[in-house]
Amino acid sequence: MKPRNPYAYLLAWCVMVCALVPGMRAQQDTLPRHTGVPQDWSQRHIVFSRDALAQHPDVIYREPRVLHQAMQRWQAPNSKAFHGASLQPSATTGSGSHRDWNVSLGKGRLAPNMYPAKFSFDPGAPPICASAPGVIPDFVAFGLATAGTPNTSGGQANLVAFNNLYAGTGGLCGAAPTVLFAYNTTTVAGGKIVTSPILSEDGTKVAFVESVVGAPGSAIFHVLTWTAGQGTIANAALPASMTSMTYSASAYNTSSSPWIDYGTDTVYLGTDNGAVYQITGVFRGTPTLSGAPWPVTVSSKYHITPPVLDSTRGLLMVGSENGSLYQINTSTGAVATLAVGKKGGTTPGITAAPIVDVTNGTTFVVSANDGTSAVLVQADTTSLTQLAKARIGEGSSTGTSLALYEPAFTNQYFNNPSAGDVRLCGTGAADTTPWQYSFGFTGTTMNTVISDKGQLLTSTAARCTGWTEFFNPNEGNTDYFFFGLTQDCTSAGTAGGCVVELTGAGPTLALTFATVNGGPSGIVVDNYSTAGQASSIYLSAEHINTAYKFTQNGLQ
């Protein structure tokens, strides 16, 4: 008999999972210790559903991204878990009634559609503002697309982190954020960070790629152990503890951010000539480049997306600029292919990393041009057969070059896919104006009939970024969707650009805009704390070198 209270259901589910823990841990010595909550580009590329997860509870230990989202989604409002401590609560709108901050990044910014990385140490404790001996504060790190003088301190930093994040009027952490560390990580002339960084589970290490664009160019994988107080944005420190490994001496990497498999301490990442590499011993050992069958070339001469691992099935999913979705068997290196975009057409590429449902065995990707229109495609992860194709407007099918990025799933999907939706940006049916689309599910298969759509701007020049979803039980159980528009948010023909918050659906859909010059980078969301200035999002602008924090409620 099912409990009537959903949190009782969750409790029963948790008890079942906990009962299995000792045996599971005895059998899986490589299981990670969940010592913190990293939030980076990869967090929203793993999805799941509650009932399927209950049938396969080992997934929650194999994949911390599942654990972190489960903690967030299935806690009762005002729970102390995931920073829900009621310190300095504001009125009914939580932290949304206060102003946010922005900080100049000097000469650097995130590359387009790349993400900062946010860390919270203890999900069962209040937000941590400042560092202290033995204490790691909540922080957000930005990898900046600017080159320093190789192996030299001083000058512009290109790896910068801030703490005292929950700062500003009514905030928990004082008047303004502070620089936690700022490093010049350039080791080869021209080397810069143009993909998204990742964090260790304990927050003490940052891993990233230094890309050296040129002929032939190179790609260098770094793991940096940071020290609080080292460097400033304009006067960078030289890392005192950083391992560096050139994983490609003949190609650089401008599009394939590293994916960390925390359970095996293994990273997967690519280069712009379509090769995928494996590196072991990333955070808990010595980074080592794997040999045969690695690297695996999936699309020679074409840029590829960041890879996404389905650790349950041992399959790595990666999209390509040529319009194809690829599956790599991590044990054998065998490759399977599904054509999604029209190869040879105008911008048919899969630009954003796939989204993988690790419990239901499906994968979602977007192309701006399959020869007829822009499309959102759902595939079976194991067989790589197409399950559904939803059309999302003209896209680039008539010859206008543009890219479309990842969707996001409603909170209901994680409870029961058939009650949920997937949302994303497309274009008008016969033009390139930005539109939002929504599709429901029958069982776990996506419907191809549009359940909701709407024009976002009348501009044919404005472009959408990818979507990030966050369910906040302390903001009236609100399901937030965040994305960006690159221009014309204030009026047609203006540089403008904005970050957008969407809530609701159909006739109750609500949009909130906040100006960000050139639109935002990728957006990372932190927590659902009711503490002052918490429950926020983090990003940088694409036309000015500025880092931003906005509260989830109202983008204030």
C-alpha cells in the first residue's frame, strides 16, 4: 500500500536504499565518498525518475549527480538538508527580495555556453561564507578564456573563485563576495581555459583543460589543488600544486568539457578533431592517459560536445558538429552512430552535450537542422535507435546559421516521466525568432505533439542559450527554468542580452528578464536555502567581463 504523503514515500524509499548500503559498499570498493556538492556543467545532463531509481538503488551511489538532485528534489520544504537551514529568512519570497552582486573579471570571461563550477561542502549545514583552517567555504570558480604569461605569477588571472557568495543587502555573508583564489594557469604560450572546469567531491581540487589554439595546437589537462587567499584577479598567483598532462599534442579542445566519473576517478573529454580520451587517477591518484582502445575517434575533423557517461550501462554519449550522436562502449571502444542533423547542411551539429536518463535508458539531443527543421530527438541509449523526434521550428534548415542547445526537464519528470515535460528553445515555424517549446511523455517516451509553445522575442537576430532547471520547495514548490537571450531583450536592434527566468506553463507561464550584456554564459544553480542572498544562480556575461549572481526568485 503506497503512503499518501509523498515524503513518507520518500522516507520508505530511503530506508530501502539504506538497508542495501552495507552490502553494496562491500562489493564496490571504488564507490565515491559524498563529501560535498559540486554543481558544474554536467549536473543537468543526468536525469532519472523516482520509481526507476527505487528499482536500481545502486545508481544513487554510483552517480553522485543523482544523489545530489534527489536530496534537493525530495526533501520537505524548510528541511535543513541541502542548505535548507532557516537562517535569516526573508518574507514569503525567501531570498528573492534582495539585490544581487556582480564583479569585474578584469580581462577575462567564460567562453560562450561554458559554465562556472559551484561548490557547497556540507549539504546538511547552513551556507558557509568564509574559509578557515580546516573549513572549505561555499565558492564558485570561473575558468576564463584569456591567456597569461606561461608559468609566471602576476597579471590577469584565468582561474578565479569567489567565496562569501551570499553577500549584499540582507545577505548572510556581508557586503560583497571576496576572491578565494586567482591563478594564472597558462603553461604554454596562448594557452587559455575555453571549456568548463570540474571539481573534486571534497572541493579541494579543480580540473580543467588548457587549450592552445594554433597549428597544430594542443590540449593540456590540469588538476589544481587551491589555497585560500592566493592571488587576485589583476595579480594572479602561480599554482603551487598543479599536475599537468598534455593529452593531445596535435589538436586543441574548444568544445568538449571534461566529464568526471567520480566512482572510478576517471575523466572523459575530447579534442576538436573528433577524438575522445580517457584519463584515470584524476582526483584521488595520479592523472594517467589511458592507452588502447583510447583515444576513440568518433567524427574525424569535427568538433564534439562534452561526453556524458551512463555508468550503469558503461556507455559514453557524445554529439558531433556533423549532426550525429555517438555511443562509445567504455570497455571495448566500440562506436555506434545515430544521424540526427543533416550532415552537410547549414549548422546541423549537436552543439550541447547529450542529456542521459540513467534509470530509463534514454538519451536526448538537439540539432538546429535535420534537413526539414530543428529537432529534439530521444534515442534508446543501448541500441541507439530513435524513439521520438519533436520538431522545434525552422532552425537553420533554410540556410541561416544558428545553434540550439540543451533542454531541461520539469520536476514532475523526476517523479514520474509520464506526468512531466521537457522544455527548450527553438525558433519560429517559419523564421529564426526565439521560441520556447514543451513536450510531454507517454510512459517514458517523449510525445512529438507540442504541449506548450510561445514566442520569446520578435527579433530574428536574438539567440537562445541552453536551459537549466531547479526545483525550489522553499519558494512555494516553484520549478524554475533559467536560460539566456543574446540581444534585443530591451528593444529590437539593441545589444541588450538577458538572462531569463521561466515559471509555470500554458496560460500561467511567467517570464522574468534581467539585463546581461550579450546574454549569459552557462548558468549554475546552487541551493534552496532560505538564508539571506542564498538560493541563487551564477554566470558571466558574454559581451563584458563580469561575473553575476542573481537570486532564483525574480532575478533581483
